[in-house]
Amino acid sequence: MTRFWSSRACLVVLLASALGAHTQAAEKAETHPPKHATAGPAVQRLGGSGTWSAYSYHQKPGRVCYLAGGPQKSEPAKFKRKLPAAMVTHRPEENVANVVSFAEGTPLKEGSDAVLSVDGVNFDLFTKGDTAWSRTSELDKTIVEAMAKGRQAVLKATPQKGPPTTDIYSLSGFTQTLTLIDKACGIKR
């Protein structure tokens, strides 16, 4: 579990800010990095493609490179929650790469699993708080490879309160954005 918990709080703040900036004005984000409500590391936007954006920053242990994207459709449409988001994170100085996470924007039912489907291939993810995670680094790598080759990812989860949710992500631009974070953090494929 240490592969993602050590910088999870920082990533959540950065993700919320990055996705907010991306969805409000993608063109503006090209020239102005996202601003953060809390003091933290300086985030550099590396670029992006489609609904996916790539970022990097430095923290005490070293570099962190991540991509983030929002769904093109979320169901049920009238269910109130924060904007869901998918992320892939690298932290090379900690020997961590391809950490997959899906922030659902609402607390998830304790002990429930989420199901990620990439072009019809299913992956079971565990949930903690409002986020779904892969159980192993090998599964993370398999999911990232599937997303890089895929057309669509669908995440189904069960909130603590309210109906089950379904978030549909277009994978158009995912591979190009993944290449940006791979290059920034020296990850070889």
C-alpha cells in the first residue's frame, strides 16, 4: 500500500486543481500552470491530448509525474458529487510507476470493489475513501497497457450513499499523454 499512500494527499489536491483548470479552460492551462489553494510543490503542466493532461512536480523524495483525465459521461447524471477523475502516477526515485487510481468524487461503500472495464476486459479494483485502486503494481502495469491500446474505459463503483455510479472515459489522447509523463520521469516501455 505504500506505493501510493505516501503522496496521496498531495496528489488529491493537485488533481482537483489540475482538473478544475483543465475543464474550465484547456487553452489557458497550456500557458498557465494550475494554481493551488494550499502551499505545495510547483506543478508544471507538460501538455496533454484529448481530455488527458500531464503534470510533474518535485517533492522531498523526488520527481512525481502524473496524468489526469475526466469522464466524458457520468451516470446517474443527477447524482451530486465532485468531478470524477482517472490518474496514472510515476515516482521514479521511489521505484514506483504506473499507479492507477480513480477518484470518484464521493465516499465509496466500505469494503466494496469497483470494476474497471477497458474495451470489455474487466479489472477489479479495491476502494478506500473516495478512490479506487489496483491491488498490485503488476495489475497497474496491465491496466495502463490496456488503456494505452484501448478506446474506452468504464468504471463502476458503489457510493456509501446513493445509487451505483458509472463513469465513461474516452481513451483518445491517453497514449500521447502517457508518453509525456514517461519522458518526464524516465520511464521506459
